Amino acid sequence: MSKINVGNFFEDFSIGQKIIHPLPRTVSEGDVSLYIAFTGSRFALHSSDVVANEMGYEKRPIDDTLNFHLTFGKSVQDISLNAIANLGYAEISFPNPVYIGDTVSMTSTVIGLKENSNGKSGVVYVHSIGVNQNGAEVLNFKRWVMVHKKDKETLTGIKEIPTFAESTPILDEINLPEIKCVDTDATGGKFFFEDYEKGERLNHPEGITIDNSDHTLATKLYQNNAKVHFNDHMMKSTPMGERLMYGGIVISMARAISFNGLQNAQWMYAINSGAHANPTYAGDTIYAYTEVLDTIDHKRDDIGLLRLRTIAVKNQKSSEIENPKGEDGKYLKNVVLDLDYTVIIPKKKTKK
């Protein structure tokens, strides 16, 4: 038996298969600092102990998207080491916050398999659950990834595709403290739940260029060792010709860019669905705009929720794009991310 782990190929997966992923990860202060360095994230709750205390926290929680990356990274070795591309996400929720010093780990269950018609690859659908050291869920999501086959000559004919909810349900109980007060001078934004309207579009003006060193170090930080992100020598012989940027980095960049206009929307409640429309490479500049799909009141009188759709675009200002898809229904070539997600935002009564 070989001692070398070569990762799973499409034929190695079966419906109902449960995988316990290795390498639990204890979150450190360094993880948080590096995340800001790689993404430029500016949300005050995750940057300041003082702001977190004022909002009712005993200590500062880490950014929900950092939680996603560190926990998601556990699954790569078993699910997507031999991936061609990570295709999308659905039903992502963040049931409990993660703090510096917490240890996160993950398990996944295979919920669907679809062989591609060319017989060379297939799509694997998984349901993954991340927990902290006490067994409390900190991340729950479904994703699908295109994976190479070992035997490219034999067709399996398997086609079991799961269905996904259109959006993540809003629970009556949301696990965050009562928001005591929001200092708009500290958060950088004066707009609260009541200030947003369904159908509103926010054209975020900033663009962020990501370098090879940025996405390489970020992917290493998350222990995401998918070959398409790590192995430049291998990728030079592919039609892409270079390493593919991990799609989660694009999500983080889009979220960081969305800060301008959504400064007080500091909690990611759920990601309802997400599509990586086109590949992103080192040297690309990312822009983004956000549409308010819905405003959702909550029984708590201190918070509301916004359902948002953020479109990330490479090498073109997002204000120049009216619709991310063309007349043929396909994404425009510069659109790299279509993210439908829900954020929590305080109401005006919390304004300091």
C-alpha cells in the first residue's frame, strides 16, 4: 500500500459517503492579521476589540469569511485535491461565531455525483459541516466541484444531482449578542437597516489587484492544497496556462470591496448561492457592485437582515456593467463571481 495520498478522483466518491477531514485548525491572531493583509477587509467588528465590546461581545469574533476559508480548507485534501474547478456553493450558514483560540474541524457527506459527457471528469456534490472544539457548528454548507477521473475511457453514467434551497431560512434565534450601540465614527458608515431599499444598487468604486504572492500566501494560509492553485509547473501545460486563483479569495475581495456602502453590515448570516462565472488569475483587478434583493425585518428590535447580490468583475469597472449576463443567458467574460448572500445589519436604535 502506497503511503502517498494522491487525493480522490471522481470514481472514488459514492453517494452517502462520509469523510472526516484531517488537520483541525486553531485560529490565531496571526490568521486575522494576514487575512486583512490579503483582502483589505475593513469591517470594524473584526478589527477592534473596543468596537466588539461596545457592540456586546466579550471578545472580538473573526470575520465570517475567514472562518469559511480556514474551515473549508480542511475539505480540500479529500474533496478537491484533483479538482479542475470549484463550481459553486449553496445553503452556507454561520450558526456560531469563531474566536481567536477556537479550533475548527470539518466533516463532509457526498450528496450527489454527475459524470460529464466527455467521460474525463465529473461533478461531486458535498454537504460539509464545520465545528469548534466544543462540537458547536460554526459552518454548514453545500458545494460542487469538478474533479478529474482516473479512468477516462469508461463511462459510469451516474447522474444524481441534489436540489438546493433558494435561500437559507432566517431563524428566530440568531446567535449574536444584543447590539448595545454602534459608533458610526468607528465603523465608518452612517447607514442602518432602515436606510436600504429593495432594488437599490451600490456601485462600489474601489478596485483591488491581486498579485501572485497574495493569492499564493492566502491559499497556503487556508491550507488549501488544490493542485490548480499550488502547482504552476503543472498548470502551464493546461489550456489555462497558469494557476487558477481559489474562488474563495474572490469572495473575500468582493466582500472587502462592498464595505464602501455597507460599512455596518458586519455579519455574514448566510450565503444562499454562489457561482464562479469565469476564472481569475494573478494580476487581475477585481471590482464589484451590490444589489439589495430584499430587506428582512426580524423579531429582534436591534437588527434586520439584507439579502444581497454582489457581482464581482475583473479588469472592468463594475459601473460599466448593467447586467452580468448577456442576451444568450451566459455570464459576460469579465464577470467572475455572482454571490447571493444575507447579512445582518443593526437598526437605527443602536446608533451611538
